[in-house]
Amino acid sequence: MRQRLSLAGQLLILQLAIVLLVVGAVAAVSITEADAAFRRVEGERLRSVGENTAINRTVRLGLGNPLGREALETVAESARAVSGASYVMVTDAAGTIVTGPDAGRTAPMGDSTGLTGRSWVGVSTEGGKSLTAHVPVLDERDGRFLGLIIVGRTYPTLADQLTAALANLLTYLVLGIVLGVGGSLLLARRVKRQTLGLEPREITGLVEHREAMLHGIKEGVIGTDSAHRVTLANDEAIRLLGLPADAVGRSLHDQDLEPALLDVLTGRSEGIDQVVLSDDRVVVLNRQPVVMRDRTVGSVTTLRDRTELTALRRELDVSRHTTDTLRAQAHEFVNRLHTIAGLVELGEHDEVVRYITRTSELHESLDREVTEVVGDTALAALLIAKASLAGEQGVTLSIGDGTDLPPVSDRLSADLVTVVGNLVDNALDATGPGGAITVTVRESDGEVAVTVVDTGPGVDPELADRVFQQGYSTKDEKHGHHGLGLAMIRLICVHRGGTVQVSGSTFTARLPYELEAIS
């Protein structure tokens, strides 16, 4: 397996590459500036050499008299030797060279304005690239154009220009390498300290693993910083909390969260397995602060959806209600059998008949009282069963005045059975033998209102809201009481768009419904 470079090595190579690029750019800029300086400085110097030569009396006489042109060769060579120019040539008024080995040839003019009597400096490519100055020679008496002085210097090659700039470039390169290496090492050290000594591939692996873990687990996970801003949230957490898809980076206080839920997420409410209602869901939260270098930098909270478990609990409660009812009826039936057996043994046959008739009439009266005002069969059966269970405990359960419920849908019927069953059970726990419970169920303005009143001590007004929180109970948790019943009632009411309230010993639940047409 090929060994990968460390973070320091990668930064060093990147810095060296940057240094080389900078030095290359500096070299290009230096050569460009040197070329411009060469044209400017050397061009002025060549022009000056040409002007000094053009005002030489010998040159003017030589161009004006064909016999004096031999002296022009000496003047041109002398000017070249003194100035250090590559060549100095003299032409006549027509531009024909009259000195040097190219005598008799027409001088290359290009864009020169020399033949018009004006000085010109530029680059000539004829016979090799060179910087050339053209200076006109004028007659000193009438200013007549006599010819040109052409002074040129061979253009330095790219290699010559690099050689000239090499010393400066080496200085820049060495300085850049020293600063680059030192800066790379310091930067790598700082970055590694901030990344806890992890290499880039390790950081990439951690991010990949985190994403796979966050989006692969069924539980919700949400992370926040010290200012309660969301730093991470997987899909399950967004679903359970009802957060927007762009929640990361936004404060929890800006989200539409239940106060109890916000208290847990921000740490104001502490504890393990805290149960909170989020919209129509029951969510269990566990918050763990994140501490680094003895400083709290945020928190991570896991969320579990217990809504399905709550629904199973509701079904279990229905089964429990049925079991309790059957047990109570069986116990009552056994007691009556014992009574009848005793009367038979005593020979009180007429009393047996009267006892059986009286018992049947009591049951028929209760059944008739319930079924006349409660049109839902399941709820009516529940109330009859609860009345038997209450009678076994020495508590009187009666149907309140104003009870009037027509047949309802199966879904609403199941919800009413759960709500009424839990409220009656709660009332049975609150009141003792000799107490009384009144249940009123009536339809009004598109909703079903359930009112359960008992003769117990009632709920303290300060706890009126808290008793509906899941996990809260006024009973002993050691005996299996976990405060689920009232929270379940609230969940059902909220899910249907209704409410549940308590005032003393009076509980009122409102469940909106749609009346079914039943033939």
C-alpha cells in the first residue's frame, strides 16, 4: 500500500509549488521590466550617439561631397567603439548605406520616420533583432536633409535576460523557500492541534462514518453548540421534532418547539429517559453534554419514538379493562351463587326467586340507563363493566344528566373507550370505598365532551398542567405507576385537535369527531 503524505508534507509541497509559481511570475515580470528598461535607457543612449555623430562637421561634409565619404567610415567606427554600440552606419538621403561592409545596400527602414527628417527609435528584425536609433543629418546652412545616422545594439536573448536577473531570482527563491517551509510547519502544527492530531484522510473517514451512522440508525440524534444552535440533526430527529430541513446552524429558540421539549434540549430539564410530547408523538430524550478541555462546548441528544409503544399500551389497557370487568363480574356471579345456594339450603325457595328477579332487574336497569343515552356499543359496554368494577370496590358509578351520545365512527369509539376508561380508572384510584363517580358524555358542536367527576381530594391547581405530562405521577412508581394514562389521554385529544383539562376533581376531555351515517 502506497504511503500517503502527512498533513505537514502536503502543506510543504503546496507551499513550495506556490513559491515556485511566485518566483516564475516574478521572473516574468522582471524580464518584462528589464526589456522595457533596455528599450528606454539604451534607446535614449543610442539616439544620443546618433545625434552627436549627426552634428559632426566631417559627416555633413562627407555626405555633401562624394569625395569626402571615405572619412565617414572612420567617424562611424570611432562612434561605435566609443559608444559600445553593435554597429553605426551612415546613409545618404535616399537611405542607401555608404559605410561598412553593407555599403551600397538600402538600409532596412521598417516603421522608421528617419527619411522624413525626424528621429526614430525602435526594434529592427532585419539580420537579427536589434534596438536601433535613426537620427537625420541636416545641412548646417539651409537645413537640407543629407542622410541618416543608424546606431544599433543587438537585442539580448532570453537566456541573457535570465542570466542578468538570476541573482535576484535566486534571492527571491531562497527567501520564499525559507518562509514557505517555516510557514508550512507552523501552519501544519496549528491545523493538527485544531483537528486533534488527525490527518485529512482520518477526518474524511470520520465524516463519512458520522454521516453513515447518523442516517443509518433508527433513533434520532441532534447536536447543539454552547449557544443552542443546531450543529447536526439526522432525518429521524428532524421528523420527530418537526424541524425544517435547513435547521442546522439555526438556534433551537427560533424553532416552534414545545416548551417542555425545549427545556430538555437546552439542558434546563435534566434527567435520563425524559418523556415529552412532540406534536402527536411521544418522544423519549436523553441529553449528554459534550466537554472538551474542561469546557462544555455543546450537547448531543438522542430521541426515541414511543408512539407505537403508547398505541400498544392503549390496546393493552382495553384488554385490561375487559379482564377487570370479567373478573369483577365473575366475582359478583360467585357471590350471587353463594347467596342462592345458602337460600336453597335454608329452604327459602320463594326468596331465591325474589333474589334472582331483583338482581336481574338491577342489571337490566343499569344496562337500559346506559344504552338509552350512549349510542356507541363499545363505550356503553365499558361503562357497564366499570360500574360493576366500581361496585366491587365500594364506589358508586353513575351516568350524569345530559349524557347523550349518538353512534360514532370506529376510530372515535376506540379513542372514547381509552379516554373514558383511563379517566374512570384515575377516579377509582383517587376516591376510596364509599365514594362516587359521575360520567357525562355528550355530543355538542361537532365534538364529544367527556366529563368525569369524583369525590376524591382533586388535583392541586399548580399541578393542573403537569399531571398530563408523561412520566409524571402522584402515585408510587415502585408499584408500577409511571404517569402514562393521563398523558395518553392528552395525546389522543391533541391528535384529534381537542383538549383535556382538570379543575379540582373534574376532568373534561373534548374530542372533535365526524358523525357517521348509520343505517
